[in-house]
Amino acid sequence: MRTLRVALVQLESGDDVDANIDRAVALAREAAVGSDLVVLPEYVQYRGSPDGWRRSARPIPGSTTDPFADVAREHGCWILAGTRAEVSGDPLRPYNTAVVIDPSGALVARYRKVHLFDVAVEDGPQTTESAKVTPGDGLMAVDLAGTRLGLSICYDLRFPELYRALALAGAEVLAVPSDFSARTGRDHWEVLLRARAIESGAWVLAAGSCGGGGPGAIPAWGHSMVVDPWGRVIAQAGDGEAIVRAELDLDQVTAVRRQIPALANVRPNALPPVREVDVA
């Protein structure tokens, strides 16, 4: 049986970059004990105002990633070190970047968030992430010593075609570091995560921010969870800081995809055109 021991870190970051990194590293170090893979949430280094987010941008690799490399080396594990502001060609719009660090401490992958959270929810968040973030332009999967990990970030969760592409590229585990809003999380978070697992026949690892964050931040839902390839929630956090542990049976991916071969049965070239009807 192929297995992967995982630990998801749920934490509340604020508007002090150094304090946030110190807290995230401490939780990552605790989570790394006995784990093959540690996953941290979105906006690890800063949650607050858009201007503060811009000022928090750093080069990668650098001060917001190097301490996690130390933890990976110390414990011989993989770390998906959440996301942080990465300097881009536009000082007003850094990238929102997730990084993967291997057990030697090498930074082996970076994924820049593709879909940006531009929404206006009644009695909920009204924000334009594209005003402060430069979008990425490509998908990414990483080979973790024989297990393929597909990368995504938060709002990506609402775009099933992204996960279908990762699954078709061989991803058996899908990671979703997030800062999901409390307003939408109550109704959408678990449903979306379970749907992506079912559609892909893959494990889903969703590490979330929690709490209110710093001034200007949107309150986060938390409830980090691990979902199996059948769509069952096998581990879940509550509202506060936590570490969620699970052991993934990777053979379940093969079994589920054999029973419900949705990936094998995809016929993209056979999809009919959508006929528009004018009812005016």
C-alpha cells in the first residue's frame, strides 16, 4: 500500500510579517514531526490592508521561504509553505505565490495564483484581488518522490477545469492553500472541496486561514480538511489554529478511478456546441 502522511496547518496571520512567519514556522515544525508533507494556508506572511500586502512583497527564495526550508531539512519532509506576496514587475501588484520545498530544503516549485478573487457578495466580502495581485499564467504539478501533487490556491477552487487538467496530468493529490472567507465558507467550502475530489478521483488537502486577521483583512472560515477520492471528509479542523493530520492511502486513487473512470471517459472533442436562443 502506498501512503502519504500529511499535516495541514491552520493559522491566523495578521499584519506583522515577521511575527506571522515566526508563528507559521513554529506550527510547520510541529506539523512536520512524523509527516511526509506539510501544507500551510494562503497569505501566510500577511493578512491586512491592500497597501500592507504590497509592502510585504519579498523575492522568492528569500526571507519568507528560507525558514521553511530549514524545517524541511530538519525533518526530511516536503513542505507546501502556503502563499506569500512575491515581488513582480508591478510594485502595485505582487504575485500571490505558493512554494514547494523538498526534504533537502530546495525550493522545487512555485505556483502563482491564476484566478483572482474579484467579488461583491451581499452581506459579505467585496474585494478586487486583481487590483493588488498579478495573476499567474500556468498550472503546475510536482512529483513528490512518486506521488504527483497538483497545486492550486483558494479561489481556484471554483474553477473545476483547473483540477480536471491537473488530474489528467497525473495528479493524485490536490492541494488548496486558502484564505476562504467566513461568509462564503459556511455554505461553499466543504461542498466545493468534496466536488473537486469526486470529479478528479483524487485526495484533496485544503489548509485554511482562520480568524479575523489584521485591520483590513476579510474574516476567514478555517475548517481545514482532508477529503478522500470518494468525496468523504476524513479529517477537519474547527475555527481556531490547529494541525490536521491524516494518512493517505494512495491506492484509493487507482481504485476510485477504476470504478468511476470519468478521467478516462472524457471526450472533449465530442462536446456539442452550445446553441444560443434569442427569446426577445
